[in-house]
Amino acid sequence: MQSAASGRPATAGGEDVLQRAAERSSFPPDHALCVFDGPGPRRQHISVASRWFIPISLLGFLIIVGGLWMYLSATEEQTPRAWIRVAPDLLAEAAAAKSEVPRVDAVGQNVAKQSGARYARRAPSSGYGEIADRMDDLAVRIRNDAASNGMIKVTAARLDLAADCPQAALHKFESVLGSSPANSAALVGKADALVELGQFERAADAYRRALENSLRPTDVLYNYGVVLCRLSRFGDAAEQFREVVAMDPRNVRGWYNLAALAQRGGRLAEARDAWDKFTAIDPEAPNGWYQLGVVLMDYEEPLEAARCFAIFSALAPGDPDGHFNLAMALSESETYGYALSEIEAADAINPCNAAIMRGRAELHQLIAKEDLGRAEFHNNAAVCIYAQLGAE
């Protein structure tokens, strides 16, 4: 029976054309589609199974890879990871090496405790080593994929650094750089490993090359500056720290080391500004107030210096130098009575110190000139202190 309107076979008993076409096809009804491509009875059968073969295969591959990753994650030791390690702040060591620098003018002291510029070293961890071994195995399996292999080697080398194995890490970083000399991540990692090994000239070169590749994060700039400090290239180091604080105005380590280098180089204006910035960002760090007080004494502003030394002494009450310098600043302000009480506090913490004892004697003499009613007492005290110094 023909349909008068279309010339196509009519549907018998309300049977659908698509269903009939599916029944005539070699595929089951739920796996075939009929596509009508114009007038007439022509039909084109398309297999759903063939159309979805590639997506389903990819989905299966992702499930397998995800299962492997979940297995490795479940079996590895749950240890905190430190992918980025900051090189140690070396200004304290550089200052300590200069024995002619007195304590009151020394730079870079106590920064590790107060501003966190030095990272805490980890004890060797077996978990890191096991993960690094697995990463090595995975790198071997995908050896033909250079980009992925390099990324995995860099990650494995970082794990070696976290496990305190810098020599093994250095070998992996250099392996990556052998095939990809401009790999910035490998260059930074190599520099970090060389810092751990004490090879500062090579570390500085690796940091420089990494920065030339347009990778200029603040931690790399900061580490480069620290290494330059160790090499006594203080001017170049200061340039790195200036760039660090320009990029990150709240970078407390950058301000600390820039201030310390400016103070060391006699650039008092820059030092004062940098110490002001440091103490504003980290007001709980005692040494920032101490060094700002020293700079203000150089500026002949003893009252402002006394304020800084008073804050330092409140934050670090057991440090005799804070009390001693506060006494000297108060003495410059001609407030001898308060100065004497502070220097006596310093003497109680560090008895028999020649500088403190001499300062006490001088303050007794100054008070004797003003307090005539007790002049004899203060003069006798000064004589006794000088006698002790002479006996020693």
C-alpha cells in the first residue's frame, strides 16, 4: 500500500518506520539509527558502538591511570611535602665572620628566630626516599616522552632534597638539564641543591641562568641575593632584595636583608626606611627594633632610638644588649636616672662585663654632678667599679 502524499510505503498497524528499519538492519534495535537523507526510501544505518569506541577507550584508560594513582597515594607515607625550599639566610654567618664588627653594629643577627628567613631543616625521611624511587621507576616507563620524563625527574629530585639527599637531587637536575638546558625548574632546583652542598659560586650561576629565562619569582630572587651575600657581593645582593620588595612589598625577609646590607654599607637613609618597613610588617621581631635603634643613634635621635631599644627589651628581656643600648640612648638624652636602672638590668643579666661596668661607672659620675646631695655615694660607686675593672 502506497502513501499518496509521499510515495513511500505506509505504516501498517501504526508501526513506526524507524523501528522497522532497525529490525531489518544487522544490528539489534537499540544499537542502530536510521538517518533519512532526503526524499525517497534511502536509509543509512550508523552503528552507535563504532561511534563511541574511541571515547569509551579513553575513559577506560583514564580509569586505569586514576586507579594506579590512587593506589600509589594510598601506599605512600603521609608526610608533609615541601616543594619549594628557601635557601638559608647567610647574613648572620657573614657578620659573625667579621670579628671586628661590634655587636651594636652587627647586621643579620637573630633573623632566623624572629623573621623566619631561614627554613627549619628536616630529619631524613624514609617516605620521601620511597616516593622518589617510585618516581624514578615511572620516569623509566615513559622514557620516550621527554617533557613528561623531565617533569617527573624534577619532582623526584625535589623529593630527594626534602629527604636531605642533595647530591642525588643534583644528579637528577643535571640529567634534565642535559636534554633541556633552559628548563627553569631544573635550574632553580640545581641551585637549591648546590646551596645545600655549599657550592655557592655554581649556585649563583644556576640562579642567574634561571632568572635570565624570565622566571623571576620572589623566592628565586631572594635565594640568589642570599647566595651573593655569601660570596661577599653585597651590592649585587642588595639589587636582588630591592627587586624582591618591589614585587612583594610585604616580603619580610627581603626588607630585613635589604636593611641589613644598607646598614652594613653605611646607606643610613635606605637602612632606616627598610627597618621601618620591616618593623611595620613584623612588629613582634625583636631584632628589627634593635637595628632600627642603632640606625637612629647614628642619626643622633636618641629618644627615638630609646623607644626602639625599649620595645626590643620588652620582646627579648633576657638580652643584655637591649638594656645596655637603652641606657646609652637615655644617657644621650640626659635622663641619667633611668639610664642607670637599665644598665644595672644589663649587669644583672651579664655580670662582670667590662663595657657594662664601665658604662655604670660613667653614669654614676654623671649623676654625681647633677645630684649634689648624693654626689659622694655616686662617686664612691664609680671608684669601686673602676677598681674592679683594674683588678681584672
